Amino acid sequence: MRTLTLALAGALMLTSVLAKSDGTDCAADPYADPAADRCNPLRYVPNKAVNIVAAVLYFVVALLLTLRTIRHKGYYMLCLTIAAWCEGLGLALRLGLRENLHSKGWYIVMYLFVVLSPCAFLAGDYILLGRIVDHLDAARYLFIKPSKVSWTFVISDIITFLIQAAGGGLSTSDDTTQALTGSRIFLAGIAAQMASFILFSTLWAVFIYRVYRHDTALRAKPGWQPLYWALGFTCVCFLIRSVYRTVELSQGYVGYLATHERYFLGLDTLPLLLGISVYTWFWPAKYLVPETRVPRDASATGADAATPVDAEVGQTGASVGSAESEPKPLD
């Protein structure tokens, strides 16, 4: 599914590149005044040293995640690992764009990797929450079943991914109206993605709140909480990036945030890097092992399962009913 999505997005981007005509009013020296250069889609020259460091850091993290996958398995997190390589490649492509500031081909390919790869980071979190809850047999503390958590949000992620890809393709058009339409479509996609992730983060918070309030035994169970709090940390990092992208796109492709690289590096590249880096240490397959899995309790599974509070009330009622039903001794 992810491969198909990437292929469709790539086709949309490629179409826009092929349809793009060479500008006739490009600056003779693209480095003289990039902010006023209409043929420079970034409106700035990417910082060579910073982008090299950023690309190297992403490749290092991607390599560590790959080694974790090989050593500890956890193939359900492959989307995160592959996307880390893609994000690093996107940052490396910014160096190529630096040498070809008027090349729409370089820009589109770079944009594809840098802007769309984080969708797979979010998908990794969606899958992980369902895995943790299922591992603890604690579906009763969520609004929906663990399996539906993963599928619901991953499908949402794919839809918003396609919306962003379509909008990104249209936004590179020479036609002003078409470019504006593409910008609005992309903004709608990134805003929908942010709303979806806010809802997901709310689920994360509700689950831990209910466990701490109602289930002291599960709360005291060792092993799972470090991974769960690591997941919460990534939620914060990814939300920072989502808010930044939403505000950036609301200003347009040549708005203040979009045309100043420091905001991209500080509010997009860095939070994403911190968010995925945490899994190099808190690799899910190290924690979600058969030895720590909570055995399934038939009485506590399913959508109608009782919470610990309900169970306690039920036991009390049963005891009273039993006492009342005992025959009184004959006088």
C-alpha cells in the first residue's frame, strides 16, 4: 500500500515537472538576490554545512534503526525505518538543489522526499499504539479496538498523503490560478493530517490516564511504560512539525516561514529527527516480547468488557445477592 502510494505521488510530481516550462525572467546570477528570484522556488540558498550535517544525522539514525530491525525484528516499524532513509535523501537532495537553484526537477524530487516522508513516521506511531495496547490486553481503556487504531489512522495517513502529493504537484505550475489551487489543496492535506494526529495523541493520553486511574496492577507491570512514554515524546515532536507546516502553508509558498530556512530546520527537520531518534534506544521489539505479554482474559476482552471499577461493583452486588439468597436457619 505504501509503495503504491509513493508511486502515485511520484507520478503526480513527475507530471508537474514535465509540464513545467523554463522561465524567461530568471536572474542571471541565482545567488545574487535569491529572495527576489522568481525561478528559485525556495527563495533562498540552502545552507551547505547545515544540510550536510542534517542529512548525515538522518542517515545515522536510519542505519541504527535498520540494525535494530535486523537484530530485534519488529518489522511492523519498517515504515519508520524506510522513511528515515528517504528523509535523509531528501536533505541530501537539497545540496543538489543548491547547485541548481532554477531546476524544478531537483526541487520537485527533493520536495517529495522531505515533505511526504514524515507521513510514514506518523504511520509508525499509529501502528505502535495498537501494538502496545494489544500486548497489554488493555483494549478496554481505549475508545476503539487496538487493531482499528492502526488501520483507522494509517488509512487517514494515506489519504492525507495523497492529498498533499496532488497539491504539491499542482503548486509547481506556471499558471498562477493552478498553483494557488495546489497550495490550498496541500494546505487542506496537511491540516487534515494534523487534526488526525491530534486525535491520535488524545487517544494516547486517554489510555495512560485510564490505566493510572483504574488499573494499579497494569500500571505496576514493568517493561511497557518506557516505550509508551517514548511514543508520547514522538507525538509532541511530530505535532510541532505539523503545526509549523500548517502555519507555513497558510502563508503561501512564498510566505515568511517558507522563505526562511532556519524555520524549516528548527521546526521541521529537528523535531522529526528527535522524534525518530528516540526509537534507536526504545526499539519496540525490545519491549513487546512474549515474556512480558499480558495473558488474555476472556472476561476483559471485547467492546463490552467491564472496567476494573465496573467489575468491583459487580462482585459486590454478587456477594450481596448470594448472602440474601442463603436460607435462614430454622428456629
